[in-house]
Amino acid sequence: MEDLEGKKILVIQTHGVDTPTRTYSPVYYAIAAAAMEMDVMIWFTMNGTNQLRKGEAEKIELKPGSGVTLKTLLDQALDAGVKLSVCQQSMDLWDMKPEDLIDGVKILGATSIIDLALDADHVMYF
Amino acid sequence: MSDVGIVRGCKIPKDLYYSVDDHTWVRVNDDGTVTVGMTDVAQNLAGPVLHAKVKKVGLTRAKGKPIGTVESAKWVGPIKTPVSGEIVEVNEKVTEDPQILNRDPYGEGWVVKMKPTNWDEEVKELVTGEEAIQKYLEKVEREDIKACEHIE
């Protein structure tokens, strides 16, 4: 296993609660990268934004009966040190206010994401 | 076995040292090295392990840094070393047959051997014997950790 400590990964998630099966893997990869000591951020934009509304991620179960929901994974991501951020402009699209977001999410604008993309060692786009 | 405590069905051998919060154990070897692995509680929380990666021999790790990663269908995370030191041996079987971590977490499923660099100090933060069982009991009750299941 290579020492990958400090490498920067940016995960861009554009899928949300309307397509539940497309929501888990990006979060899971982000947690894996954090476990490998990388510096990881998930950027939620477009439809990806709506899973950050309080109460939504709990409704999406990884596998029926598993008891593991998308909220479980988002909490694991935060525990693992993954930074969660959301596109301010797409929050407007979903009529979401800062107080509607789950705890631990940072609101960023479009210029910030361009900076982050240029600064990352790798961008994973979903 | 009287030398193994049972906490909600999870085995906690009394002769090992534990970092209860990180779910890892340490065995002190005669040659001055220590063996590190993940506990029965950890394997149970993770579920059947699908993939595991272990860091390389020669790498020096500070306490709390990962010595490997473990993935199951529902969880992925680091195995954090409870002691600082140099990795002197890795268990290749863990990579080849990751469910060895589920089947035999304290035996065949050991993860690395390390040459500790600050053992005398760091051992004070670990627990062993009856104290370890008590601490684990408190943790599983506080966090309502499910009872251990064992796969063959």
C-alpha cells in the first residue's frame, strides 16, 4: 500500500434523492480515501444538493433491511474527516436555506470549486 | 476459556492490551516487538470484510495513524495503530483472505508486528485484563453496539 498521505481528492456529486442508487458510492469512495489518509472533499451540486436537506438522507436505505442509510454514510464521512461542501447557487434551485442543511456542511460558491479543482491531485466526478 | 472475557458475545482475551475507542489490540512478544490487530467487536461492526490493505514493512507510524484499511459492504475505515513504532512485519494473509479478520481476529487475523518506540508511555493509555472487559462493556452499552456474530 503506497503512502498517499496528504493527496487531495475532490469528489463532485451531482446525483441526489431522486436517484438513490447513485448516491452511496461517491460518499463511500470519499470515506475510503480519507481512511487512506488523503485530504478529501465532496462537493454537492445540481441534484446532489437535495440529499443534504435535513431528514432526506435518512430516507435512503443502502439495501432494504440493512439499517444503513445515506445519512449513516454521510455521518461516517464527517467522522472520517471528509469535508462536505455544497454549491450555493444550487441551494437556491432547491429552495434550501443554510438552516435546512445537515450539520457539518460548508456552503461555497462557484469560484471556490474551480480553485479546489485546480488544487486537487484528482477530481472524481459523479 | 476463562482467560477470555465475553462482552455481548464478543471475545476479549484478557492477556492483550486494548485501545477500546479504536477497537484494536496489542500483544507483547518476547523479542521486544508487539503484534497489533483489530478486535472481535471491530470485525462485528464492519461485517464480512471484502478487502483489506496493510501498510508496508519499514514504515514508521505514530500512534493513531493507520496501519491499514478495511472495507466491508457497509463500512470502510482505517485500522489505527495504538502504539508508535516501525512496522517490522505485515500479515500478507489479511490481504489475500480478508475474512480471516472476521474468523480469527486475535490469531490468524493479526495485522502487523511493530517495534514500538514509546511503549512505556503509551501502554499507560491502553487497558488489559478485567479493566479492558469493563471498558468494553461500558462502550458497547453507551453506544448500543450489537452483539457479536461469528462467521466460520
